[in-house]
Amino acid sequence: MSWAFLRDLLSGVNKYSTGIGRIWVAVVFMFRLLVYVAAAENIWKREHDEFECNIKQPGCENVCFDHFFPVSHIRLWALQLIMVSTPSLLVVFHVAYRENREKQHNQKLYRNPGKIDGGLLCTYLISLILKTGLEIVFLVLFYKLYNGFKIPHLVKCDIKPCPNTVDCYISKPTEKMIFLYFLVATSCLCIVLNLSELSYLIFKYSIKCYLKRHMKKQQ
């Protein structure tokens, strides 16, 4: 899978982000995207082939693997990376709209099309809320699908066509668990950063509105 489009998206968003937003971009790019491409993808590459059960009944291993891993960890992680980065497109599109509007009217309508104020501030806040919500949804999804943030060394399966309860073994469970904990930790860090940036922008805008009203009263 090519991740060039996601890299370009994060680079574009970085130009219009606050300081906290730039930290979020760095975390997503360095500690999530690069770790995924460089290491995690290879660990789960042959997870189905390396899943073994102590029986050779045709179809037994397949149904057991599908039961315990309805969705691959690594594919779900990839989907999470794409989904949490997508709301940032709203900001990029809004800035492009401002720039296009200036070209159509052939005049300067904004002091800086990329400055977070007015309608762009609302768009930026919405993107932060969406990113935070998606991070939480995927964490809950991981927890529900795999019965917690853990990868057991041994699972017992009694689903047909298995004739009885069989033992199935997962390859490299410790290594996979370390990466799973890393995934959860970086997701939580991104949630904290998004909430911090959201609070910062709301506080900053509230102070700005208060000062404007105060100045009007004095005049």
C-alpha cells in the first residue's frame, strides 16, 4: 500500500495548524505511520499462514482464525490512520475555497487565507471533534473485537467443522502485543493533543470575543 497521499495530506495540514496541531501531525507521521510501514506491517504479514491448530481437520483452522480475528489488527490500524487523518481535509478544502474566492473576485478578501479565524475556525474545530471521536470509536472497536488489548499465546476453539475443542497457537504474540500497546498509547496521546488544541482554540476565541466587547463598552 502506498502512503504518499497521507504523507502529502499531513504536510498540507501542518501549514495551517497551531503549535499543538503540529505536534499531532508529528506524532501521526513519525510514531504511527512510519512505525506501521517500517515494522508493524511485516509482523502481521503472514498471520493467517502462521496461525496453527493441533488438528488437521479441513476448514477448522480457517473458521477458528476468522472467529478470533474477524478483522486483522494491521488492516484495522491502517483504516484508523486513514480515517483520523481524513477530517483534516476539511481545513485544506476551506483554505483552498478562500484562495479560490480571492482569485475570482481579483482582490484581497482575507488578511491571510490560512489564518484560523471566522469560518475557518469553525471548520478547524469540527475537524478536531471528528478526529477525537474517530480515535475513541476505533479504540472501542479494538477492545470489543479482540476482548481487550491483549493477544493470547493460546486460544481454544470448538467451532464446527472442528470435531472437538482444539488448541490454536498465534505466532509472535508477545511482539504483536507490544505493537498493540504502542498503537493504543499513540491513539490516547493523539486524543489528548486534540482535546488540548480544542480547549486552547475555544479559550483563545472566548478571550478575543470578551476583549472586543469590553473595548466596545469603553468606547
